[in-house]
Amino acid sequence: MVSSNSLFDSSVLGNSVASMVPDNHKIRPLELTDYHKGYLECLSNLTVVGNVTEQMFGDSFEEMQRTGSYFVVVVEDLASKKVVASGTLLVEQKFHRGCGRVGHIEDIVVAKGQQGKRFGFTIVKQLLEIANATGCYKSILDCDAANAPFYEKCGMENKGVQMAVYAPDTASKKSLL
């Protein structure tokens, strides 16, 4: 059962990756209270976060929780009560491959000053385990070419080219959904 504070049921995590996390740290699902534990600050080490209010965070959290397709995993430093690493798995339902599922790994980030502790590797391994547990026939991610060697160490292989187009104004369009 999912607690209203957790994005997803922690039993999906299993036990094999938890032992990879150093003492005084915990790998777990994103929680609503992580807004106050530096989650957005950690995420800002990866990309532009913008001005996200607690209300906005809560609304997005509840929307993700409702779909059941989002698995955001964090590593918390229990001493400082701060999120020090995070990653996301989005499970996409398909019609092909017998209505199979694909796992999209996104937003792998480790807070400044926390690199070198294998948090990124641990997060990716955890997300791959969740993908397997939720029946994904493959897991994919897009990354900069400079980051490819890291993901190869995580067991992934280069399978193509990433293409993107960025919309000029996504904020005003969000209200249409």
C-alpha cells in the first residue's frame, strides 16, 4: 500500500540495492516531505528547476502518484536529513510486444559534494530493478555522449541517437492538460 507521503509502495524496491548505500544513508521512494529536504536543490545540479512552490510540488507529486507510472527514487543522508541523489523511472505502456512496457530512466543526479560515493550507480541499478519488477521489456535513457561510459558501467549500451525539440512556452500550456 502507498502512503500518501510516498510516491509509490517501497516494497517495489526490493532488498538487493539497499546494501549498496553507505551507512547513515537510505534509498527510498520520493516523499512529499522531500520538498523540505533539499530535493529541488539536488535536482538543480542537473537542470533548471525554476521557482517551484510547495503547492506546485504537492500538485505534481499527487498527479504522479495517481498515475502509478512514476518511480522517483532518492538517497537521503539520514544525519543531515537531505536528499543527496535521485533518479526517475517512468513506465510507459505500449500496444506492441504484447502490450509490453518500456522503462524510461530520467533525471539521474547527485548533489554537489556527494559525487564519488556511487550514489548515481546505485540509483540506476535500483531503477533497473524497478523496471524489471514492473514488467518492462527494456529500459532506455538519453544522455550526453560524455556520460555514456558511466551508463555502460551500469550495464547499459549505446543503441541510437537522441533527438529533441523544445517548446517555446510550456508553462502556459500545462493548464490545458
